[in-house]
Amino acid sequence: MAAQQPQDSARLRLVGLRPERPGPSVPVPPPAPAHAGRATAPGGFADTLHLAIEASGLSLDRIRAALTQRGVRVSVTTLSYWRRGRSQPERASSLRAVHLLEELLGLPHSALTSLLGPPRPRGRWAAVANTCHLGLEDVWPGERQIADIFAELDAPPQGELERLSIHDSYYVDAERRGNLLRMRQVVRATVGGVGRCLVVHKADEEATGCPEITSVRHGRLGRVRRRPEAGLTVGELMLDRPLALGDSTVFEYEVEIPPGGPTLEYSRRFATPVREYVLQVHFDPAAVPAHCERYDREPGADVDHRREQLWIGASASAHVLAPDQQPGHIGIRWEWQ
């Protein structure tokens, strides 16, 4: 399953990876005329990219589709952030996308990459930590039902709550099935009047039913929307009181996981930075995996960019500590034999 934190969320169970469904072929736009990118701007990367896109006549969706056909996945939201200067490409896959953009937009080689400055500061005191927020499509690609529910529930704007700490404890029983998630968050308001947030939990394909949010502490459960055909639950969590700017609070809840096949992993998706994320997976002593590893992915990606073997201790548990966790996807997976 999985959870997401667009407000918040966690993939509770995921047995294997879902193969992408083949879709209609998207014509790759020919590179724009070489002169299209010559309208470089003195403002740097964002201005140059913006002018080149305008000159090419291509929509961001066409550009996204062209990049996908070349093996690089970048969302329309990310492209929009780049051209407006709200964020800049830094990771290896993003830099490859920039090289392909130079080709698609008819720009000289390195016309964009040469304008990228050093990586922006990350970490506890970096201002960008409070402004880097991904859209739902970046966090849950292709999951239209989540976006529809967020619209129905009038989801609060991204960034109203700064995530200081998230602690997930995931429990796997003697039948090798994940059956319970315990979640604790410490948050702080970045604006006044914050009184609620939305959380997303999605069960494995083989599960029969939806995850159920229970045992809410330091708050209460508001409206809940379930989509049994997708194993999806979106819940509205009402805080103990509306928060003024700078106020902090703690809330906790549990998620009962519907029955299904043997569980192979647990993960969480992040739409906003978190100062500290801790994930613990507790196995029944009668069913301890043969192998366990951490994995990290960039937002919306299907390929790991980091793997690290984890030790399962005498307590039959493994954990991951991720300080200054940036938007993306992190989890623990295991093999039973």
C-alpha cells in the first residue's frame, strides 16, 4: 500500500510494479528551427527557456510527451516551474531533460545547461524547503481519481503546513501480509487559520477493499472518500484547533490495511519537503524476510535512483531515517526467499 503527502500519503502495499499500459503513440515534434532559441534572455535559464518555448509554438504537454518518448519523464508542472524560475533542474535525469529540450527547441548545445547555477541550498534552514511543492500529477502520475477527490473536498493549498517530522510504523503479520500502519506527524502552519489537511492511502491491486483510517489522535476524521475499485481512500483530517502562523501541532492515526497477497514493500510519496522522515517496518518473528533494502525515486519515476541494503535486527524490524527529505518517493522492499 502507499501513502502520499500532497497533503500527505503513503503506499501501504505494493506487490510488484504495475506495468504501464500502452497508450497511443504521441508524435514527437520536430526540433524547432535553430533561430527559435536564439532569442536568449539576459535573465538566465528560466527566461531563456520561456522565450524558446514561446518561439517554438509547442505546448508544455507536447514537450512532455516528446521527452517521454525519449525516455525522460518530466511533468507539465515541473516544466512550468522551470520556465517561471520557481525551481531549476538539478538531478541527473532533469539535466538530461534539459539537453533534450535544447534539441527539441532548436537551441545550440549547452544553451540552457550553461545557464544553470549551482544547486540551490537544501536542508533545514534553506528557504526553498518551504516553497518546493509538487502537484498531484507529479506525485501520483495518472491517478485522476485522487485529483477529482481533492477537487471535491476543496483541498487546502499546498504549503500551508510545513512538515517537521513524519514517522511511519508499518506492521507485517505472520502470514506475510501488511495489516497495520501507525503514522505520526509534527507540522507547523506557514499561514494563519489552517485547520485541516487531506491524506491519501492506496492499497495493493490484490487487496479486497480500501484502507480504513482509524484511531485519530489530536484531531478528528472529517469527510472520507473511498474508491473500492482502485483500493483508494482519501481522508480529511481536522486539527484540534485552527493554527495561527507559526503554530505547531502533532497528530496521529492508524490505517487498517485490507487483506490481500503477501506484501513486498511499503513506501511513501512526498509532495513537499520534510525535515525528518522515519520509516520502520516491523515483521512478525515467525515471518522474517530473507532480504530487505531501502529505495529512493524521483517524483513520478518508476526507476530507483538509490538502493541500500538494510539489516533486519533481533527485533525483526528494519528502518530508514531520511533527514531533510525532498519531494519524491522513498520506501522499504523485501524478499521472502
